[in-house]
Amino acid sequence: MRGLRASAVVLAIVLLTTFLTSGQSVPAVAGPSDPEPASLVTLSVPDQATMERLTASGADLTERVRPQADGSVQVDAVVTPSQLTALAALGATLAPGTPSRSQATPKGAAAPDQLVIERAVWFKSRDGYFLSVEASSSAGAAATLSVSWTGKGGSGGQVPMVPYVDAGAYLGHQLSTPVPAENRPQWVTVTSAAGGKADARVQEWPDGERPDRQSPGYEKDFVSQYMPPAQLNERVKALHRRFPKLTDIITLPNPTNGYRRNAQALIGTPPGAAVVVTSNAYGSEGGNDLAIELVTPGAPDRQLQVTVNGKQITVSLATDGSGTPTSTAAQVVAAINATPGIAVKATTYRTDAGQGVMAPAPLTPLSDFLKAPADVPRAPWRVLALRVGVHRDGSRTGVLAYAQEHAREWVGPLVTIEAAERLLRNYARDAATRELLKRTDIFIVPTVNPDGANYSFYDFNSQRKNMTNHCPAQQSDPALRNTWGVDVNRNYAVGSLSDGYFGASASCQSGTYAGPAEHSEPESRNVMWLAQRYRNIKFAMNVHSYGGYFMWPPGAYKLDGRVTLPRPTPRQEAYFLRSARTIEQAIAAERGTVTWPQQTGPVTDVLYSAAGNSADELWYDHGVFGWDFEVGSDLWNPTTQRWEGVGFQPPFSEGHAEAMEFASGLISLIGVAADYREP
């Protein structure tokens, strides 16, 4: 089914959360070294051109995208106040909305347009019955369509449909979200203002194969809190100790940067009279022990001088004939950097030339600004994979499950840990589980991006990227520290930014920064190492949040002409979809959460272009069926009659429920793999 997920955004901004600062209080007045607070907001733009500008700018858009009846689309994003201003400058507005499309028949229409109902389905969740319809018109996006339905007991209703235009291509019409129905819908009629009409019987969704019946005493519910990387690693090791005959631990070969940064201090008053001082060593390796002061000699006609006494750096400012300091920021920078053996380097503030005169400054300690407890390792991290199965020799179909490419997505690792616990602890008591472990070879990586995850837990909730700072000095003062890092899921080598594909950024401060080169980051190299080293891996699930999607390749297109990566063959596409419906059936069986049909399909069809993502490289280079979960489906609010997003880090009661249902989905994927036979 063509995706009906618009990549355009309205800037009618609705605050969804308070400032996301990991529990840290937000300063009433931010200091020059304090990052701007970031918020999770809903954005909206009126047209495709605006969306393309926003995406190209590197705006940190989430995967929760919702088309609206007026032709606009809403998307959640993580933004700071200044980023909101920048988005407005790109063409978004704070207006309450755009005018609805005309309901009149287009002038000159000689005949009714031709309508095709692509999909009409009903599903029943814990909140009742819902209807989802997708259709297309020969008149394209200009068509004004509506859908009416009838159901059991004389129930029925009528709602408008929303056109979806992505990168200039019309992909069809859909309902903006599934609509509630009093009873099970049976028939739908789609009509056009131009006179077109089409009818269809409503089918059940997802209607996949039902999960295997579990033996009495089947155990589940093994996660009790959000877990930072150290706890995830301990769970992996504990499972291996408990089940040595069913598991191996694989230490992935590429150490990460580590939860560490160089120590810094901002001295003076930005912009013109300020100096950024950065330690040569990481803060945890001595940089945090350094301090710097700017003093006046208290005498006239003195020269600028820098002295080092152990860990203390003293800059004695030059003075004129009256004893007044005359040293500019640029001169102080040059003097510090010219001092032999000094443990720091200095720069002027951002792009400023540093012509302002520096004033004396008290002794200021350098800091890496990292807030995690001392027992959180700062050194490069060795990512672990837990290999699970009876026959771990490459003779069985391999399944790779990996999570937390994006640091702020705290639920994903719980999905993988819960699935691992269920598989191992039920092996001896449940026949279906035992069969899975005999027929498959499972590789579980709970956290691909441990450095970013630690930063999200302890410093900045909204951290998406890793902690490798590729920014130049002009973009590396302390107040910008929340913008550094590489988006691991834009750093892969197929359909990448450097190949000309859309949906990643070359800006080192962007939320979708692709990095300086393909596979520049150890995190992406680790994932691909598994696929290269273990050729029996034929299935992969990349666990993300949030929004409630189930997706597969192609995941990227070139903007000019909307040319996607090669689409799967019809047979492969059918296999992707059939498997997805089976896996979604298992998810729904847990607590009645149904993944929407319009959010099930290729990434480019149901979401947007994501250049350089891992599923594409797994599929196109290694022949691995690469899927993406976006856990955290919208929740229906019966009071407001609206679907509401859950966010990256919902209250644990909700995060726990998401982990339970998507762990069931992951185990269902393993079942799909167990039944797979290569053509």
C-alpha cells in the first residue's frame, strides 16, 4: 500500500511536555555556558515545500507524524526556543491553521474522477472499534474525498479524507487517524466532490497468524524500571551466567567514544569579549582538575602574560598607561595557545573576531559538565550482544534485534531484555519457546549507543545522537553541548546523505547529523560487523520509539523526482506485509494495542525519507529482512475523542506496557524466522 504519511509540518505549536532536562531544574535566566532548554512540541506546516526546508535544515523531527483534514500535517519535534524562531524563518507560522480545502467541484471537470479504495479495514482495540481507509483519485491531491460506512446494528458515520503529497508526489488519500466506530464497520463508500464513487467491504486488521498458545506457567514481565547502559550490560551478563548452555556473549569490536568530554570554561562576556578554554585531556582524565583566571597586574604599561602553576592557569592582562586592561579576547586566545606545554587550547566565542577587551575574571574551574555518578564508566564502551539458541554455530536462521540507536528512546532496550528473559526462562517449560531456540540463532543488542544513552539518563533527556563531537571550535562552546553528536541511524552506507539521498543533515549540530562520512561512528560499524561476521542473520528488528509504526525498506529517496532506493519485488513486499501482520497480531494480543495499517509499510511510504539508516544497509547489502519497530503507539482518549502521543520516556507504567507488547512482537518475529525457507 502506498504510504499516506505526509512529510509536511504546521507551526501551530502545542507544548506536549515540560522542559526535557532529565530532572534538572531550568535556570530562570540561562548563563552563557548553559544550553537552551529543549521541549517536545507538536509542529505543523501548511505545504510540502515548507516541510522540505525544515527537513533539510536538520530539524529534530520524531517519528510521530499525523496528517490533518485541512491538508496540513502535524509532527512532534524536539526544539529549543531559538530553533522555533529558525523554523518560523523557514516558512512556518504560528497561525492557528490554514483554510480548509475548497469542497467545490473543480471547474471544467468533464467527468467524475476515478476512485480506487486501496485498503479499508477495521480493528478492535481495548478502546473499541476503529476504521481506517486509504484510497486514491485520478484527480490526485486536488480531489476532495470523504468516506462513509455502515456497520452492525445500523451503525455508521462519515468523515473527510486527507490527501498525502510527499516530495511532490501524490500518494493517495487517507483518514488522518483511525476513527472510532460504534460497532464493527462492514461496508465503506468513498465519494468525491467531483462525482467519483467507490465501495468496498471492510476487512479485519491486522488479522495475522495468532500467537502460539503458551504452556501453563509461562513466565514474563521481567523488567521493572528504565535501565541505563550499565544495568543493561549486567542483565546480559547475568543471563549468560544463568544459561551458559543456551547463550554466548559477543563483545563487539569497535569501542565507542565513551561517556566523556573535554573540560571547558567560558571566560568573559559573549560575544566579543569572551574566550572559550578547552582542556587537551578529557575531563575525567585530568581536564576537570584545571582552572583559569584573568587578572590585572595593578600597574601601568604591562604586557599580556600567561603563567602555569600546576593545574592553575593565570592570564595577566596587558594594561595601558593608566593601568586599565587592554587585552582583547583574540589576544588572550593567542597568548594562551602560544604558551609551551599548556594543557588547554583557547578560541574566541563562536564566529566572533574577539575584538572586545577582556575584563578580569575570578579563578574558574574547567568542567566537562557531565552529571552522571562517578560509578558510571567514562572510558570507551564495549557494546555487548547476547547470542541465544541451542545451535549457535551458524546452521540456523539468524535474527538480530538491536535497540537505542537513538539515545532518548528508553523503552527499546526493555523490549530486547524482556524478550531475552522470556526466551531463556521459558525454554525448559514451554514447548513453543523450546522450538524457537532450536530453530533460530538470536543476536540481541540492547543498546547500540551507550554513550548517548548515559547522556540522556543523566544530563539531557532529549539526546538523540552519540557523544562524538565533530563540530569545529566555532560550534563547540559549552552552551552548545546538547547539540553535539552523530545520529547513528543516519551514519550507514546505503541510501546515505553522501549518496544524494534525503533525510539527513551535514550540519554537526543537527539532530539528524549523518557524521563526517559513512560508518564514521563505531556504533554503526558494530551493527554492520554482526551482519558481516554472522552470515546466517536473515532477519533484523531495529527497535525505536515512539509513534506506533512497523516499517521496512526502502527507507530513503532522492528529493529530485522522489526516486527511492529499489523497491522489494512484489513477492518480497508481500512477505514483508504478511510477516508484519503476524507480528502485529502478537503485539495486539498483549493489551489490545493495534499498529495502524497506514503506519505499516516501507519507511518512505508511511513516514519520511531517512537517508543512511541501518535497515536499508542490512537489506540491500546483506539480504537481511530489516524491520523497524516504533514502539509507543498513540493512546485513545475517550474524553477528548483524540489519539494522544506518549513521548520518548512515558511514565514507567506505560513504558512497561509497551515493553511487554513489543517483546511479544519480537518473539513473533523469531517465530517468522523459524519458519523461513530461502527461495
